[in-house]
Amino acid sequence: MQAVDGVDLELQPGEIHALVGENGAGKSTLAAIAYGAVRSDDGSVEAVGVVGLVHQHFKLIERLRVWENVLLNREPRRGWAIDVDAARERVRALSASYGLAVDPDALVETLPVGIKQRVELLRELDREPSVLLLDEPTASLAPTEIASFFTTVGDLAKRGTAIMVVTHKLAEVIAYSQRVTVMRAGRVVASHLTSETSADEIAREMVGGEVPALAARASVATAPLLEVRGLSARSGTSVLDDATFEVRAGEIVGVAGIEGNGQTALSDALAGVAAFTGELVFAGTPLRASDTPASRLARGIRVIPQDRRHEALVLDWNVRDNVALGRHRTLGLAKYAGAAREVIERFDVRPPNPDAIVAALSGGNQQKIVVGRTLASSPKLVVAYQPTRGIDIGAAALVQSRLIEARNAGAGVLLISFELDEIFATADRVLVIANGKFVGSFDRAGIDRGRIGALMAGNA
Amino acid sequence: MTAAFLRTRAFRDIVVVLVLVFGVGSIAMLLAHVSPIVGFGALFDGAWGTKGEIAETLVQTTNLLFPALGIAIAFRAGLFNIGAEGQLVMGGFAAGWLGAQFPLPGYLAVPMVLAAGTLAGGVWGAIPGIMRARFKANEVIATLMLNVVAILLTTYLVTGPLQQGGANGSETGPLPKAAQLTHLFDTQLTWAFVLALVLAFVLRWVLQGTVFGYELRAAGDAPEAAKRAGIDLGRTALIAMSLSGAIAGLGGATIVAGALHRFNTGLSPGYGFIAIAVALVGNLDPLWIVVASVAFGMLQSGGIAMQAEAGVPKEVVSLIIGLVIIALAGRRVVASLRST
């Protein structure tokens, strides 16, 4: 498969260059080719000096110290041994020189994500790169951290480093870059000075047409559905602490927060796969910590899990059997095919073939299957955890529209998302989660972006 | 490790098996100063040459098919049951001891003997099933250990508390005529062969054509997704392991009732281990496992003829089968141990 096809791109020293495109457009492949991790079949990459790359998912060794991570494989030596003092001093000088404060002796596993990102950045800066590639660098940063991150990156650019930021967040492109290149299906489709374009224009270029509009929000009478009082839960490393909120039938409640702030524990407690304490009352009767996932399904609670590949789908199976999963008992084998055709039709799954193996489908089409089968069961409560993660804009709009339609039809929807834009576009109310606690609540009319951003960062 | 992982490299596995069988087999024969053409010729001829030899090949096929089908059920549920040997031995013991202890009239004797073996094997499979369901104990280690326990336990019972005066103290008493399986075509073949074939078709239908099979496969192929879809993984593990053990136990009972007519602690020359390779070569699909059983049954029965006719030690066959097991199962055992 050709991930990148005949791309010409030029980075200038002193410039932040944004590379945007949908999932699968070839951005990350291009970055990997530039870095040298992936070989190109044709064409060449020329750089003056060293190329550095900071990954979207940190490639740090959690059990090692900051200086050990920063200088890995480049440790200063004294004879056969590592010169620890010199190493520590080198990291300290580096962090002072770039204004990236971090304790060289801290264990990486004890650091918050924002600091881990600095460690990643320092590791690349130690190699004195003339070109620095940043792959989705703000994915796990709070809005306030994003601003200070780009201040640092801007300083780097002023010192003469050429910087390329791979991202899908158009607001950051507009706010922080000087030049933007748009990719679609492995090709460069547009290149602008950022000052001469707009987020709308870039979005159209990414999609290759108009961005689909979301379904209209009907005004529906709401009714009590889920009441949560003092919910504390734990799932793996995710911890939720003393959450109190309600979800009414006929509304979408958005849970805004940065990844890793207790969202997984919340979702898993509602799915019946994580232990919890506190009071959950659903449609007048309590939910218990001892409930099985099956009993939650039977009561009309359906969760769209965050990790569709492991938590929702059987990748080696075909579409038909995947659509049945969760309803496989009530439907009966004979009705699997019909149910699959309904979902394929309503969600425009491509290819429209119930026998297609799910692993071969794109992420967007896989997600359509998960969302489709969830809504086809006429749930009373839908918990949608990152329902549009990593899927293209068209598929995301379709998923969001179907969630709005479910709300219009009287379902309660709890939308847990790391994407504020998604929450603002769909939610009737917004709850903010930080450090495992619910720290704010906003009605649709009273949404205050700045305030929500500050709350997400843990600044009450 | 998921069951799907066990099945992904089916084609490559077949190639590996063919290379091992013919490549390693040829080298071993050359070392014994025998032309591979002569050696393999003797092997094929010894397996298919006469009516009696064909029957013996199919007897070996049957003895491998039961445990291989049992293994496939567990593997498809994502459970690496390598305890078929122990389950088979327990089934054989229960069949032999009960059959000799309680002589029943003709139409009841055989069903009782086979049911006893099925039940005993099922219990022996259920033990690691419960350990897995309740305590998340790794079934690879549990089933491996229970193999040893089964062999030592039955040896102890036969020679000690449940002695029935069989020859040299390592056997149960003889099965009455009524409890023995009828022979077919005046050969060593019994209708246990037919039973195994029918069982393969039934299991194929259970896996592909029932909601139970759907849940079992989901638990094996994507446990996290299955759990969230309301499938009880503990219950599925327990049922799959019990069923798996029961089928191997039934196999043990057919060896006792069909060929030995008594339980003997040397009942199995490792059928439960060879069957792991059979199940994997058959891609965990009951119908392909029938084909794989015939191929391995041929190696088993032809090996003796190869030694007699061509002077190649029959251990060459053991060598080949051992290498096939290492090649196909080794990597998966390691993956399974890492995943828990």
C-alpha cells in the first residue's frame, strides 16, 4: 500500500510548519520517512544537520530517571562507567538553556504527562537537531499546557530550528504555525501561509469537500434516568473519586477532560467491568458493584468502549458476527445477517459486505459497526467513550449525528471525550473531570471555554 | 494470547510440518544408511498395504482424533489445555476399573464404560477449568502438572487400593465381553472410529452453528470484547475445559474397551501430546483435524513397518512428531505463559 505518494515539502529554519490531514492521510508515515525510521521507495529527504522526532505516544522508559532517558545511549563516560555527575549536569544545563524545567534525578514514572513531554523534547534537543518533527505533541496536554508548550517550540524556532508539527487540531494550527501543509490520501493537496487561510478552509481541504453537518438537535422532554452519587471506582491505573452527577433521558452529557483523569474508571464502572463504591440508580432501581456486564446490557445500558480493537470487536471475525456481539443471545443465530445488513445500511459501512473480515476495515468503518450495533439495540443509556477517536471527519460526523438522533429519540447519552470540540458540538451539558474528580458543570448556553480549559488542567 | 493467534499461521504450519516430516525424516534415514525413498516407501506401505494395516492406521487415527478434538475445543476458547494425556489416562482408568468391577448386561455395559471415561476425563479437565475461572491460574502449568498426577495416581490406584488382580499389578482386571467394543470388518478397527468421526461433525456444528459455540469462540478470539458483550469468561472456561477433558477421557475409554480390554498404565504412548500437534495442524477445525489425525495415524502405524522392512528405527517417527510439536506448540506455549 502506498501511504505517501510523491510528496514535496520544504521546511524553513525558524518556522513552525503544521502538517495536517485525516487519519490515514500519510502524515505520520511522512514524518517517519523524514526521521529515517521508514524507507521511502522513491525520492529523497535532505536535511541540514540532525533530524529529531517526538512521538505522539511517549517512548520513555518509565523505570529510569530523567537523565537516563534523556541521554540514553549517549551517556558521558568515565572509562567503562557512566559519568553520572557529568550526565546530570548536562541535562540540567540543557533544561535551563531551553527553559524546560525538570529534575534530572526524578523517576519518569512519577512525572505528570506534561513533564514527560518535556523529557521527550529534551532527549531530542540533546542531539541538537536542525529539524524537529513533533507528532501530535498536544494529544495528552491540557489547554494551558498546550500554550506553554508552543511558547517553548516558538523559542526553538527563533533559535533557527525548523519545526514540523503533525496534528489534527486546527485551532492549534491557526494559533501557532506560520505555514500549513494539508495532506489527503498520501498526497499534498494544499500549502498555505497560515495567515492567509482559515480553519474552515483547511478542514474542507482535508475532507476534499464540505464538512458534513451534524444532525439537528430536537427539543425533547427530558426525564430522570441515571443518578450517580459519590461514585468511586478504579480500573487499572484509572481512578475515579467521589463523582456525583446525573444523566437524563433525552440529553447528551459531555465529560470533558484530558486523557488519564479517571474517565476509564467511570466508563468501566458503568459497563459492569470495574468495582465501585457509591450509589448508582438507573431508571429507579440501583446498580450494584456485583452486576455482570450481561445484567447491565439487559437493563439497556450500552457502552461504546474507548479501545474498539480490543474491547469491542473480534477483529478476526466478519462484520455479521461482530454486529451480533452483545445481542447474540437475544437475536438468535438466524437473525445475525439481517441485523448486520441494517447496521451496514444505516451507518454506510464500507465495504457493504456482512462477510468482510473486520480487521481489514478502516478504523472509521470499524467504529461504525460498534456504534451501529450499540444503537440498534435501542439502549436507554449510551456511554460513548472517545467514540470518534482516530476516525476520519466524515465518519466522525456520522457517529456524532447518530448519537444526537438517539438523544432526540429519548436515550440518555454520556459522552466521554478528550476532544473539546466534539463535546461542544454535541453536548447539552458539560461536566469537567480532572484528577479523578468532577470539578465543574456547565449548561450548553453557559459554556465558557477558558474556564473549562483551566478546570481540565486541575486549576479550580 | 487469543485463540485467533493459534490459528493465524495455518498455511505456514503445514509447510513447516511437511519440511520436518520429509526433510528431517530423510536426514535421519540417510544417517541410518537407508535411502529415504525406500524408508518412506516402507512407511507408506506399512500404513496402507493390507487390510490389517489400514485398520491399524485407522485405530491410531481414532486414538489421536479424540484427544485432538478435545484439545481443539479448549484452544478455541483460548485455553491452552496440554493436559489431554492425563485426561485420557483418567478416562481409560475409570472405564477399565468400573467395567471390570460392575459387570452389566450387554446393552448397558458399553455405554457405562464410555460414560465413565467421559465423566472422569471431564472432571480432570474441570479442575484446571475451575482454577482458571476462580483464581485465574494459568492452565498451561495446571494441565501439564495434572498429566503427571493422573499417571501416578492411576498407577497407585491400580497397584494399591483399587487392585483387581490384573497381570503384574499394573493393570485392572479384564473387561467382560459385554463391555468390549465390537470390531469392524474382522479387523482391529472398532466402531469407536465411527464415533470419533460423528463427534468431529457434531463439534464442528457446535462451534459454528450454536450460540454456545459463538460465545466460546468469542471468549477465545477476543476475551476483553467478549466480557464486555456479556459473555461470562469464567463459566465459558469451565465448560470448555470440562468438555475438552470429557472428549479426551472418552478417547481413553475407547482404547480400553476397544483394544486393551483392561486399563493398563502404559495405555497411551503419548496420544495426548501428539494430539496437540494434530489439533494445530488441523487448524483447530474439527473437520481438518480428522484429516490431520489420519496423517499422524499413518506415521504412528507405518513407523513399525518401516523399522521391520527398511531397518529405519521407528524412533525416527517419534523424532519427527516431537519436532512438529516443538515447532507448532512451543512458540504458543511461550506466548501463553507471557500473557498471564
